[in-house]
Amino acid sequence: MITTIPVSFTAIEPELILLGTAAVLLVFAIFLPDEAARRLSAAATVVALLGATLYTASAFHDAARAPFDHTLRIDAFGQGARMLIFVTALAAVAYSWGMGHLRERSVEYHVLLLTATAGMSLLCVANSFVTAFVALELFSLALYVLVAFETDDLLSLEGGLKYLIIGSVGAAFLLYGAALTYGASGQLEFDRIRAGLALGDSHNVLVLMGLAMSPHMDSVLGWLVDLVGGRQSARTIHFIIAFGFIGFVLIHVFEVLISGVFNQLRSMITGRYRVPGGKDENHETAKQSAPAAAKETSHEAH
């Protein structure tokens, strides 16, 4: 029986409002004259942000919940952070209204602003590494373009390129850390990882040592740093386990390579697997050696 994740659109209603408005602007407002497009896009952005703010405020005192199978956590803290982001986006719309260089690309600017705001809002309620990564990439991709929005300015292009490179490296480290955390705890949701750590599971040593490595954890988990004998010991244990995971992966990749990648893929697709030294291989060897044997026999006859 296939278990489906329960869907709760009310949990992501603010993001749906912002992204829906951005999609409508991108489809219709892009064809309007510059002045009409500027006024319409700014007005639509303000209305969408106000709607998202009011909806979030109406749900501020609701009980905390974890929709989408604990990949999100809707509580008062997340809702408050959402409203702060929406108000900041409204201030950005007001501040950019009088900028002359945005008149010709006003629709694109407001669409990117709405997309970035939706990503930040989703990040506020993310309760999983997967959701956090999607939210980060959603607003980061929009911000890359916004930073390099002035295509005639070399500093703007340079800033966008540097932001793209640094953001890509940061995303890679995030995925690496999420993979190690999942390998150690078997979970991607933050509350479930915390519950696993509370149980004292031996598989969570990698996560514990990773926390003990951070100087910021001294005020929160000072006992953990003392327990392992200092931050250097935690770092050593952490990387020994990490390299063990890497070695595990590399050994399995090596085993797949030496067993024959194409043979394995063919067996998965067609169900036909060729055993080394088996009937298929002997038949192919005989077919290859038959012409050589015939040529040698003909040469001896002459």
C-alpha cells in the first residue's frame, strides 16, 4: 500500500499568493506599455504582499502544526518571521518606485521580488533539509538576477557572478551536511533529528560531533564539548566517521565498476545478465575465434 503525504495548502497559502501573482504578471503584464506595466506590477505586488501579510496575521495564534509530513512547521515564530519579510518587501516596493532605471523592466523586477519573498517566507517555516534547500534556492536564484539587474554596469554583473559562485558553494556544503546528517540519523526533518539525538542513538555520533565542532555551541552544548575532550577531539571523531561514509560509498562504486556497468544496466532494463565465463561469453568468444581458426587452417592447406 502506497502512503501519500497529506497535503495542506493553507500552510503555504502566502507562498501561493506571491508566486501566483508573479506568474500572472509574467504572463500578461509583460505585454503592456512601460508606464502601464510599471503601475500594474507595483500595484499587484503591493496587493499580494498585503494579502499574504493579512493571511499570516490571521493564523498567528493558531496551534503549532507540522504539515506535509513534518517538512514544514507552522507556529507563531515562523508566522512572525513571515510577516517581517512581507513588510520588508513592501518597503522595497515603495523605495524602488521612483527609480528611473527600473521603468523599462518594472515587471521583471517585481516578479523577482515576489519570488524571492516567497522563498524567504518558505524558509521561515521549513522543518526539513529538503524544504530548506528548496526555499534557499528559490530566493537565491531570484536574488542572483536582482544583483546583476543592471546589465550595463560592470560592478552589478561582477556582484551577480560572485554571488552565484559563493551561493553555489554554500549550497554544495549544505547538501553535503544534509547527506551526512541523513546517513547518521536516517531523518531529514529537524524535529525528528532532534528526537533521535535525545534518544542517544549511536548512529548520531556524527551529528553530535558536528555540533561540538562549532564555537557557537559553547553556550548551548558546552557539556558536549567537555564530554569529548574539546573541539579538536570532536573534529577528529567527526571526520573519521565522515571519511568512513565516503569510503563506504567509494567501495560500493568500485564494486559496481568492476562487475561491469553496462552489464548491470542491461540486467536492470532487460533482465538479461551475462555471467563471466558463462554460455553467452563462451559463445561470443567462439564467434570471435572462428574466423581466425578458419584463416589458419586455410594457410596450412596452402
